Amino acid sequence: MERQIRFLVENYYDIQKLRVETFNRIVAYVKSHSTVETQAAIASHKINEPQKEYASHDEIETHLKSASQTTYETHDVFASKPSVLAHKIVAGKTKPPKEISDLVWFHNTLHETEKQLKKRLDAWSKHHKIRLNYLRHIKGIGPILSSALIAWLQPISRFPNISKLWAYCGLSPTQKRQKGKRLNYNPRLKTLMWKIATSFEKQKPEKSQYRRLYDKQKAYYLNREDLKAKVKAKEKGIKGHIRNMTLRYVVKRFLADLWITWRKLEGLPITPPYIIGKGGHSNFEMPKTDEN
């Protein structure tokens, strides 16, 4: 079963990526026809009869709730924000121009598939003890990421210490791709760790402990003498390097917390990670949730 779930998770992200690319093509069309007359004509093509709400994701709902009919009929809004009109088109609030009707259908079909996959993955993992007792309380970790973590990492007993879990996820300092040599980590899990880290980065600090940890660690790196000098000298790529270091640190801390909590739930022995307290890492603390 775990193998099937991993496959579904990967396909979820593949479909999501394709949907976003499709939406961007719709935006590009609207932008390329951005004359006041053309956009006004598109916007005036309203659908009065009841229609299915194909797109229910947050971004579309935000646009629809914050923009009144009068706003949509204002020409300068169309000219400055073609994505607003594109959202209205895919949400079924405006009839799509014939030239992009197939793109709109494809976008909404992909989005519907996303929703169905999310429901299936949610149903698979929602009763698992690590999700019930920990993951569901962490801001930035939803049904998809929870299912992925469970499917790839269980049983947690196969990782006797946190270092082995980090290594399996491709987060050990010495792990690099080398031509002609077999990888000693799971590349799919390494990609998943990046998704988790960037999800934490997008959270609000007042609601997410891992976003607060991100801010704290990034400030540490920015003030570390060697890195501070490079930032001051405007060395190429240094800001991106610091961001990547911070993301790596945060996801390693999350994995450590997950490992400890999961093993405690299973009645397995736990030990603090060796790296904590070394090289600028903050003192070790027992895991807590965002609801503590």
C-alpha cells in the first residue's frame, strides 16, 4: 500500500505543476489581449445560469470574494492584473474565449483530479497515530505531506537514530551526486524535504514554530562573520545560499522532532541528535506542536 501512496503523492505534484503551467498559459493569453476593449468584451461575457464551481482553491476564492462585479468591469484593473480575469474564467464566472476554451477545460479537469487525489490521500493517513497526535498540529503540513511522510518513513523503527533518518532523506553534509556512483540516499525524499521546508517558509511566524525557527536561523547566518562579509561584498548567489542553508536546517529540525515524537508513540528509545549544540545550532528542545 505504501508504494501506491508514494506513487499517488508524486502524481499529485506532477498534476499540480501541469495545472499551474496551464493556468499560466491562460494568463498569457489574457495578457496578450490586454487592450481595454478586448478585456472588457471578455469580462462582459458573464454566465447568468447556474454553473459548477470548478475551481475552489484559496487563491481563486480570495479573488472572487475581494473583487465585486463593478471592480471586474473596471478597465484599468484588467490592464494591470490579467491573472484576476484568468481566475474568473477558470472559476466559471466568465465565459472563456473560444481560443482558450480547451485550456480552461484542461485546467479544471486537472484541478478536479487534484481534489480527488487529495481526498484519497487524506482518507489513507487521517487515522494514523503520528498524524493524529503530531502532524495535523503542524502549520504547513497538510494531508498530502502527511501521507507522503508516513508512506516513505514507516516503520520508524528502521531508523535507530536521527542521523540515519537525515541520511536517508539526503540531508547529511557529505551526500552529493557523483558520476558513476550509486546514490546513498532517496532522491524522492530529498525533493519531499524541500517541499516541506518551503512550506514552512510560507507560513506566518505568529502561527508557525518552524517559520519562527526559519527567521531565527536565517538571522544567525546573516550575522555569522564569514557569511556577513560575503553579503556585505554582494557576492553572487550568497543570499540564495543562506536561504538554502536555512531551509536545510529547519527541515532537519522538523525531522528530528518527527522522529522523536513518532518513536515515543511507538514506545521506542530516543536520543537527542549529535549535531544539536554544534556549529551554531540552538540547544535541543523536546518537540512541540503549533497548538502548544
